[in-house]
Amino acid sequence: MPQPETQDITDKQLKFSYWYLASKKFIRRGLIILLLIANAVIYFKVFYPIISYLAYLPEARTWPEQMIDQSVNWSKARALIAPKNIVVNKSEVVPAGSGIYDVITWVKNPNEQWYARSIEYSVVFAGQKSSSATTYLLPGEERVIVTRNFHTTDPDAGETEKSTIQFENADWQMLDNPENYLLPEFRTDNVLLEDLSDQYTKHRVTGKLTNLSLFGFRSLELVVVLSQGDKPIAVSTTTLQDLALHETRPIDIRFTQDLTAATTIDLFVITDNLNKSNIIPV
């Protein structure tokens, strides 16, 4: 049976085969690098000038903004995020002497994540406008604002004249974690209206106030509103200084008018727990 013919391999072919087997990885890498270089040359020579030209067209510069404006209702978004106006629940006028009246305004901050760090206000009553004053409102806080010493010769002004409050120049601050915020907390005990006939005082409100908040406070305002039924008839205020955490302090708020007709005592404790200068470190 005839044997297949064999082909002689030269030394040159054998050396080339050894070299190819040993260097094929490097050859492959070299080809990839050459292809990348060729692509870069084509991009910069052909496509880059076209893209640069299109990018400088007015339409190309404005289309991202147009797409965003068309997909987002910015006025609605701003309205949802922006703080809402202070709510005035009611306003009452109470006599404070002969021809003198005080105005009590019940207000609420409807924003759970916005703190009115400062807000200017003025009150109008009986044709008079009070001087501008500044207060604050904590997130979600409901409380009273007392404006004093409106003078009028109309003996029926307390019944016939209405008061209004005007807010302006609010300095709003958004809370980072509104879900963790807690309003100041206090407990009142044994709050009573007592007769006290001396040269200046006819009645006083006494009791005890305990600080149940997370901090002590440098300054607090206490406001007492006395009512006959649903009608406020008198208001008085006082301040406390340096009320420590868990401290209990006596209350003594005095009135110069006869208030034997009073049937209800409402006590408001007002302090700012977002103002660092008002906080006593624990």
C-alpha cells in the first residue's frame, strides 16, 4: 500500500511557527490598539466637526432646557415646596383700662417642615396701626400673639371694631428632618384664679409649670387669657428666665381689673427650641 508523501518543513518556516505561537497574544493586542487609533482618527476627522457644529446651533443649546420645562411644572413644584402663609384662626379684643384695649390673635404655622425664624407683624384696630414687631413661629405651632395699648374714645369699640394682623418679611428655614422634630412640651398643675386686693392687683393666676421638653430654655413667655364662657375678657403676660430640663417653677401672673366673672383660664407657654442661643445645654 503506497505511503502518503511528506512535505519537508524548512528551518525558516519552523522558526516562524515558533515565533507566531509565542507572540500571537502581542499581535492581537497590537491589532486592537491599531483599530482604536484608527477609530479615534476617524472620529476626530469626520464626526467631531459635525457634532461641534450641531452643538453650537441655537436649537441644540436650548433643547435640554425645553425638554425639562415641558416635562416639569415648575410653578406647581415651587408651590408644593414653598412655605404656606401663616393662618389667622381668630382675633379678639379685650378691655385693658379706660379707653384702652388689647388685641389677642390666635395664629398657626401650617408648615410642618418650615420654621419662621423671624417674621414681622403689625395689628390694626380702631383706626390705629401698631408699631411693627418681630416674632417667630415653630413648625406646626399654634399660639397667641398679644398686642397692647390701643386707645380709643369709643366706649363700644371692643364690640363694634374688628382687628386685623399683617405679616411681612418672613425669614423661613427648612428643617432637614421634620419627622424628628418635637415642639416644646410643658405640664401645668393647680392653675387657679385668686383674689388679691392690693394697691395694684385685684386678681392673679397661680400654679406650677414643669418643663418636659428635651432641653432647658433661657427665656419663656407665659400668656394667660381669661374668658367668660367663650368670650375672652382679659389677657396678661410674664416671662421666665433659665428654666432647666425637668424643672418645676411657680406661676404668678397678675391682673389689675376685676375678673370675678371669669370662668376659663387658658395658659400659653411660648419659647423657641430651634434658636440655639435659647437652649440650656444638658
